[in-house]
Amino acid sequence: MQPSKPKSRSIRPILWIGVIVGGLLIVFAIFMGIMGMRMNAIPSDLDTSTTRLSENGIFNVSYTASADTVPVNQMHEWTLHVETADGTLVENANITVDGDMPQHGHGLPTRPQVTKYLGDGDYLVEGLRFQMAGWWVMDFTITANGQTDAVRFNMRLQ
């Protein structure tokens, strides 16, 4: 009777499973490390002003939240005020809205939009809700009088 070698064959699949699980654990650890670094990467000089000049200097834009402070996990509105760089009120502009959380890589849970021109360069932004505290950005792309420009507001929500 010859000795059989089933033990070596039965160990191979276990070794492969160990290698695969170990590799997945390493990938997961790297991913978590990168996410951890991103989570701590709030710029120390973050400009959180509520009035900003657009990227190409075409518009001067400001916002006011419907509450004293921008709330977390509550629906609310903003009034967006738009002027040209020289102070002329911008009327009947087309404005798109977007927002996200740079550290987490996700956007807003809602789809806010400008719903009404209020007059005097003011626009009503409805459908805003930030689902957690932290660093958020809000981006507005404004088209008026044949010109398009964008503005970004940074916020640190508590």
C-alpha cells in the first residue's frame, strides 16, 4: 500500500483563501488610511466668507441662510444675492446649484435649486439640507447677460 498525498492537495485551497483574504485586508487598510488622511485635510486657511467674487471676477455673490446659522439635517432656504463686479444688480440670471463634502467624497442628499427671482439681484435657493457636520462646499454657476462664471462657498458646519 502506497501512502497517499491528499493532505498537500487539501492545504492548497486553504493557502489561496488565506492569500486572498490577506490581500483584501491590506487593500482595505490602505483605503482606510487614505480616507483618514482626507478626513483630516481641512485647509488651515479655509475661506468661509458668505460673500465671494466669482472665479473669473464677473460676479460678486453672497448668500444668507433662512436660519441664523446653516443648520445640519434640516431643510432650509438661502437667499443668493448676485451683482456684477462693479455693483450692478444681476436680474433674471440662470443659476445652477451643486454641493458636496470634499473630505467624504459625497454630495448633498437633496437637489437644491434656484426657484425664484426675488428682485434686486436676489434669488431664492430651495431644497438645501446638509446631512452631517463638517466641511461643505456650495457651487453656483451663474449665467447672465451672455456671461457665465462660477463661485464656491466653503462652510464648516457644527
